[in-house]
Amino acid sequence: MQAIQVNRARLKQAMETISAVGATPRGGLHRLALGDADKQARDLLCAWCTQAGYPVRVDRIGSMYARRAGRSEGDPPVLIGSHLDSQPMAGRFDGAVGVVAALEVMRTLDDHGIATHLPIDLVNWTNEEGARFQPPLLASGVFAGAHALEYALSRQDSAGLSVASELERIGYAGAHAAGFPISSYIELHIEQGVVLEQARATIGVVSGFVGIRDTRVSVLGENVHAGPLPMQLRRDALVGAAQMVLAAQEVGLAQSPDARVTVGRLSVPSDSHSIVPGRVDLVLDLRHPDAASLDALQAQLQERFAQIATRLGLSVQFEPYWNYAPIVFAPTLREHIRAAARMHGYPCLDLPSRAGHDALNIARVAPTAMIFIPCLKGISHNESEYASDEDIAAGADVLLAATLAAATQ
């Protein structure tokens, strides 16, 4: 197979143009799902696809699809893409690289007059980030049957606005079914880690997803006035929660390099400087590539938390929040990606994804793979997030070759 390259100038221009929608003064992006900036980005993508001759359709959860026809239109398409929504005040590469590169893949195939047996569909998933509407990976979850459509449409933001009402407001409440047969799915994304950068590799062949498990933890003590009651008689839930956070850090470090243990959300309902907190709620995020090790990590931390609570006269409750088992991606698609990297001379290595992406859901229903490219110092969900033009183009080259291989079988 010839090593065809994407149009670098066109790809760069498209990235710069889409990055201006919702841009922040520090070079980042604030484009929350179904907000005005998301609508502008969707409109821009729709215009690009329509002008290139790729009909756009929108499903009932608002995900956008643009089709490049294949010789066998009756067969399920190869699906490529990612998402255009962002975290608050975040970076401009997370998600958008995968959507813009997917469009460039289809344009480059047109430039070279290459026909594929299977159709190719570009996708922009709704609410991947989950920053405005919980849970994240919402639309891909509906596509894969992990969420009912009615559940997804009923999700509300902090102002009480629902996904359904906001889709109507911005004009993306589509009529197409939220889910259809596909032959395979390939997603290009920045790594959001430092493995590729440290190895001086250009392409990451993603082996699959580590297991991800979030648990809501409630630490219960007693609300009392901060002044009169002696400290030794207090049942201070915040002191207990603080010790649990430190225990989580200790356990996570002890199980390096595979384990990831995070307390990323903590709330104190009493919220007063003059009240000893009687309740603290936190979310414990655990990640590990091995399912049995993830179970053991969960059990160890719950035992440690219970011991801390008992010692301080507190109680602790655990509520499962969300749980994704480890996933291994399709070997054939991974080999397509490796072969594409070799063909172009791009250094590559295999690595797991430690962050959630829409591919996690789609792997439930179709052969799936991901391509990672480096991001500077592994910084993501931050305005300083950065991927070079050269690495983005290399990722698009590999996406092109892998998509072509998948669509011509």
C-alpha cells in the first residue's frame, strides 16, 4: 500500500478555525456540550462536510454523522471521529483532533480518487466530556446500549436545563436512530499522558482501556458548634475524609506503576467555618489494567476507610457510581495501525488508555481501536494542553491508512 499523506496545510487550517470557536484568552477552549460555542462548532463541521459532499445526519441524542460513500452502500460503515465538546477552560486538542483528522482522511481519499468498499462515516459524539451533563460518554453510551435514550435526554445541568431541551434550542435534536450497525470504529486522540513523549514515539497503538471504577463515599460524623465542644469529643467527618484521602494516595503509590487512585471531588454540606463537619461526600476514582487487581484495590481501600472511620468514631458508606471493566481492542485494527506507522516511518509503541473515551462504549458493539499522539508533558483538560502540527498530521496519516485498510476488506 502506498504511504499517502494527508494535506498538512488544510488540516492545520481546519484545526485553527475550529479552535477559535469557544477560544479562551490563554489559548485554550471553553466549549461545553450543547452550549452556544458547541452549536457554532457543530455548524462549522456541518458546513465543511456538506461542502465536501458528505451528507450529514443527526441522531436523537445529537451525535452528528457525515458519510463518504463506499462501493457497497448496504454494508455497515467504518466509523471514525471523536467529539467537539470540552471541559471548562480546557485545551483545544482533546477530542477536536479526532474529528478534524477524520474529515481530513475523507478529503484526502477524495483528492487521490480512492474508492473504498465500505462507506466511511465521520462522527461527532454528544457530551463526551460530561462537564455539563453527567455521565460522560453519554451519546456513545446510548449508541452502544449502555444508556436508554430517554435517560440520556433527561440529564440536567446545574441550572436544571435538560439535554433534550438544549438539543432543541441549538437545533441538533435529530430524527435518526441513536445507534446503527458499524463494521468498526477507529478514534484518534491525544494521549493525555507522558508515555509517548518519554519514549520519543509518534504513534501510540492503544491496546485497550484499563478498568475504571468510581465510588461515592460518604463519611458520617456529627455537626456541632466549632466552639463549645472539646476537640477530643468531636466526630469530625472532614478529619476522617482527610485521612482517607491520604490513605488513598499511599495505597495508590504502593501499587505503582499500574494503579491510579484519585479523590477528585469532595464536598462538605455544612459549608460553615463555625461548624464541625458532620458529613463529607467524596468520589473515589480507581483505575487498573487488570480486573482482579482492580477488585483487590477497591477492597483494600474500603477496608482502610472503614478502619479510619472506626478509629475516629465515624461511619462510612460506599455507593457504586460507575464501573467500566478493562477492555482489549480488536487485534486486526491494532495491526492496521502498527502497519500504517511502519509504512510512514513513525516510531510507535503499544500502550493502554488510562482515560475514558467514546471508544470504550463502542468496543461493546463493534471492533474498535484508538490511535494516540503525544501531548506536551501529558497536560490535558488545561488551557496549556498542546499537540504539535507534525504529530497531529502523523496521527491523521495513520488514521487514513488504518481506515483505508478497514474499509477495503
